[in-house]
Amino acid sequence: MTRSNSPEGFRSEMDWKAWLAAVFFTMIGMVALVLPDHPSALHISSFLVLPIEIPLAVVILLLLPRSLARIVAVCLTILLASILFLKIADISVQSAFQRRFNPYFDVTMIENGWILLSGIVGKWVAALAIGLGLAAFLTVIGCILAAQLKLIGLSRRAKYPLSGFYGVIALICLAVLSLTSVEMRTSYVSAKAYGYLSSRLDLVVTSIRDMHAFETALADKSGPQTGEGLFARVKDRDIILVFVESYGRSAVEDERYSSLIRPRLQSVEAELSQAGLSSASGWSLSPTMGGLSWLAHGTFLSGLWVDNQIRYDRLMLSDRPSLNRLFADAGWQTAAVMPAISMAWPEAGYFGYDRTFVAANLGYEGDPFNWVTMPDQYTLSAFERLVRKPAHDEGKSVMAEIALISSHAPWTPVPHLVDWNDVGDGTIFNDQANSGETPREVWADKDKIRRHYIETIDYSLETLGSYMARYGDDAIFVILGDHQPAPLVTGPDASRAVPVHVVSRDKELVESFLQAGFATGMIPGSDQTEIPMNDMRELLIDKFAAP
């Protein structure tokens, strides 16, 4: 009889597989429990810490009766899968929005993540990447459960060495946690699973309370409920609110970008001055970062802090009058120009636009700039042709909300200005739209990403300056970024503030914003207050309503 067929050989093989299962469970469990929840903390030293929960779990599985141990194994698998999922989600959300993943608010971002990823690498590549990632995750979770079942299935005699070994490790971990210094404890041993899950549950509970507070704010009727007679100071003038995608404070002050953007702002200021327009600039604190632009729009126009999707969805169902609706009450023709919207947009009903223009009805016949449906110059040209001129022909002033999206990721190709008379149906931009590097080429290099990002911001500002100088007339422009770009561009811990510019031929009106902390010209002062974006609505009402 050979060794492999003998009872001793069989037990040796079983013991070998059992130890392998124990090691696998230990390694995956360690990764799940010690994986940092922030990308900047992803260092090898972070994984050299032993969580006491793992040896304790192995000992419990080995000592419990098999029927009860199987229930514990399923619970442990769900627990580790939840923690691993939350850690991965934390890293992803921190990378994009500089905050932790919130299970209560952020599930709705899955679709938005798909749209962005597929726009950068293509739908098939994105689907393949997501499919492989999901398959890998489920495989790991399945192996965790299989490893535990392997341990549970051992004979009592075979469990003794394993339980003894892991019992000693658990006692050593307990001794380190109980008897050593804080520095040594944090360097070698951890006991954070309960605290991590508890904090996440607390976050969900806090989010639910937050929604109750938001409901109270929605029910508050202390602000203006109608715009009738409210905007006497700016009567018969067009009010043009422009959100510039990803135009954040870092573009103006970060030394990697300021050498391009500050001269551009100075150039725009000189161009406006030559056209008889004055400007003042400040900072506004956005409720979002890296994306979710509609949260910034909702915050600015409602005067309520809308920093998550659930708040936004609730706002859309409320009767709180938006700034657009107040202007409509006061006699302005309101319009939205949203070139990024390519699907149904039921939220438009809340804002109270008289006319809504999205990608499909702006008349653009040119090629898209990858995800970006049309360049900013075409958007502004179409606004002039489709909104302002018809309204003026009817003897009405316009209050418009415009989103400029050329500075949206993937930031390639970078457009450039053409003669305004040549814009036409947009086909003049075809050569630009099909030039430059592909998104995959740009996003393979951080330096390329940042260079393309700031070049698109520069293009948007140049386009706005040219448009205002040419078509400004007696309009009042309020221009601001919707949010900072992702931390990949700004770096960690960047301010969430965005620049705000007020431009008008009415010098006295522009100067009134200096009292609110704005600076003269197109460059905000570095020491100016960052006005929360929800307070900007009240500020505009105050300045535009003054006699």
C-alpha cells in the first residue's frame, strides 16, 4: 500500500489542506480588516497589522459544534464581504469626491460611475472591467466561505493543532492590545472591525436624521415665495447664470495651474473692460467635489444645502421656489441650456423653466468631443440664437441657466475658439473633435490628465470672455464653477471652493458685491471668505432687489 492511499497519508493530505484553508482565510480576512479606507494610506505597512478578530474567528470555528459553526461561517463571510466592499467603496469615493462612502446616499452613484467610466475607456472595456472586478470579488468571497467550511469539516483530532496555534496567536494579540504602548498596538495589532461597522451604521443613522432636518428646511416659508416685484434693480436686463464644469479654486491658486489661468483671467478682465464691462470675483463653497454637478445647481438655485442625491431627489418633489421660478414670476423668460443632458430630464419641472434646451434640441450637427456633446462656444452661440434673440423679439428679458461642459472629463480633445460668425451648426468643430489623444492615452498618465484638464478650463474662460465682450450688451452675468475636479487633479485636502464672477455694464451693481467680500476684477483674493453656495441665492436676491 502506498503512502498516498494509507490512512496516515490521507490524514496528512487533509491536514495540509486544512492548514492551507486556515492561511487563506487569515490572509483574506486580514486584507479586509486592515485595508485603509483612503487611497493616500495604501502603504505596505498598512497590511503588516494583525487583526485579533481573525485568530479568534478561527478558534471559534474549530471549537463550536459543526451545525453552529456553519451558521457562524456564513455570518463571518457576510461580515467580511461587507467590510471589504465598504473599504473598496471608500477608496473609490475618496478618490473622486474626497469623502467616505455613504450606503444611505451613494448607491445612486453607480449609474453615474458607469457613464463616466464608459465615456473614458468605452462601453465594452468598462463592462469587461466591471465584470472581471465583480467576478473576482465574488470568487474571493466564495473562497472565504469554502475555507471556513474546510476547517469546520475537520475531525476533532485534526482540529487540535490548528486551534492551539491560533489560540496562542489570539492570546498574544490580546496581550499586545492590553499591555503595550499605543504606538506598538497600532503598529502590529488591531481590533477595528466592530468600530468600523459601528461608525458606518452611525453614518446611516446620522444621514436619516439629516433628511429629517432637510424636510424641516423645505417646510420653512420664511424666504420669498414669489418673485413678483422682487428684482427691481435689474429690471429689463438679461440675467445669465453660467456654471463652468470642474472650475475650482485649485485652477486659480494651485501653482501647477495658476501660471496658465491667472494670465487668462487677467486677459479676460482686460477684454471685458475694453467692451465697457466691469467685474468682481469671489469664492463660493460647493456642496460636491469631483462630480455630481446637479447638486451644485440645486444648492445655488434653491438656497438649501444639497450635498447628496437623496436631498436632491426630495428637493425636486418640493414646492420650494427656485431662483429661476422667482424670476419667471417677476416677468423674465426663463431658460435652461444643458448640453450634457442626453436623456429624459424630469427634474426640469421643479426649476420652472419656460424653455429647456438639452443636447437633442440645441441643433448641434458636429461630432462630439468624446463624452462632451458639444464645445462651449457652440453652446453659447446656440443660446444667443435660440434663447436671447427670440425673447428680445418678444420684448422679454431672459433669465438663463447655462452649463458649460468642455472642461468635463475626460478632457480630450481640447477645443479652441473659431470666429463666432463661422460657428453655424457646429460642423466646423469636426476636425477639433477628432484630433488629439484618445481618453485612454490621456488617462494612462497623470501629468497628461492634469495638463488636459487645465487646458479645457483655459478654453472655457477664453470662450466666456470672448462671448461676454461680444454679446454682453446690458446683461448681468454670474459665472461660477460647479465644483472642484477630483483629487487626482487637485491633490488631497483641497478646498471645495469655486470661483464666482459677476460681470455687467452696471459698474455700481458690480461694486455692490464688494461689500459681500468680492474683489474687483476677475481674480478673487486669496484671503476672501468662501461663501456657501446655498447663500449665493440670497445674496443675488438682495443685490438684484435693491432699489
